[in-house]
Amino acid sequence: MKLFLDTANLAEIRTMWEIGILDGVTTNPSLVAKEGRVFEDVLKEICALGVPSVSAEVVATEKEGMLKEGRYLAALHPSIYVKCPMTSAGLAATKVLAAEGIRVNMTLVFSANQALLAAKVGATYVSPFIGRLDDHGEDGMALIRDIVQIYRNYHFATQVLAASIRHPVHVLDAAKAGADIATLPYGVMEKLVTHPLTDIGLARFLKDWEKVPKSVRVSPSDR
Ligand code: E4P
């Protein structure tokens, strides 16, 4: 399963990229607005790190506008995936962009039927928003399971990108359901790394190590 960061913050992306656990980045207009920076500059800097998949969203709502923006964004760097919203215009634009070889991430997906349509027009990723469904009193993870099953039934190549993740259990359940990718806020990705028993265990090992007789010639870093 691939793990993406859902952010437009360079420091956050750099931190996870340097650890080596990051497979991609998703941005959206709200995340970009938080940074107060020029969109293209942010995208180019993320791509320059070597991140292989960077989703950038169009803001046009009509097909022609989406095509224009999508082609422009895709031309900025080979790692860019164009995000189109799940609307009639978004589906029509995705069909054209996909035929041109531009990889599309269909976003704002809230039903399995929408995901079926995204696959039919050739989207590379489909992004079901599980946290927002949960917030709305629905079962976001059931949607992931339904989409995975439908795509398997018909051998669609579209990858399921679990989005709007709120906590580590969402990541675990998305992985169990067979999602190809999960995109996580920075705080959630941090929580995947840490466990209090790891910290307690490490502290105990280091304390016990102090009791071990040491060779005068070998420092710990030479071990
Ligand atoms: C996905 O690509 C979106 O950016 C995202 O996951 C939205 O999540 P939110 O519901 O936390 O805004």
C-alpha cells in the first residue's frame, strides 16, 4: 500500500520524504491556501524533492477550463497528477485528459457509483473521502470496500486512494480493505511511526546498556 501526505507544506513533506516512507503527495485548494504561496512554486518544489506522484487540482468547473488547467498543470512536471472533481464536466475532462496520457485523480468521490464512472473514463486514481462521510453519519470505510470489490470484479486499473483520513485506524482499515493508497494529514502519518511502548522499551534498553562493561577502545558509535 502506498502512503501519500495530504498537505502542501514543504517542511512536512521533506520530513517524511527524508525518512523514506512517502510515496506521494496530494494537495487541494484549501491546503494550498493555508500556505499563502504561489501554487506553481509549491508544486515545483515538491516535485524537485523527487516525490513521484503529486496531485494538483483544477479549479475550473467547466470541461474546457478543466482541460486547459489540467494540461497546464501536467506540463509543469512529469510527477504531476491532475485532480478533477467528480462532476459531469469532471468526468468529460478526465476522459479527454486520460486519452492524452495525463494521469487524473478523480476527487470528491462519495459513492461507489461515482467511483465506477471515474474508472470508466480512465481515471488513474479515485479519491473517496472517508472522513467526510463519517462526519456526515455514513460509513466511509464501507465505501472503500465497495469500490475495491467493484474494481476487482471488472478488472479496472484505476487505483483506490483513500482520502479524508482522520486517524490511524482509518489507515489500518483502508489497508485491510485493499485500498491501493491512503493520503494522510501529517499528524496521522506521525502517529503511524510512534507507539508509547516503543519509547518505553527503547528507554529501558538504553538504561540497561549503561550497566554493560565497555571496552575503553570502542565507543558506542564504533560498535
Ligand atoms: C484528498 O486528496 C483531499 O485533499 C483530502 O483528503 C481532503 O480531506 P479533508 O476531509 O480532511 O479535507
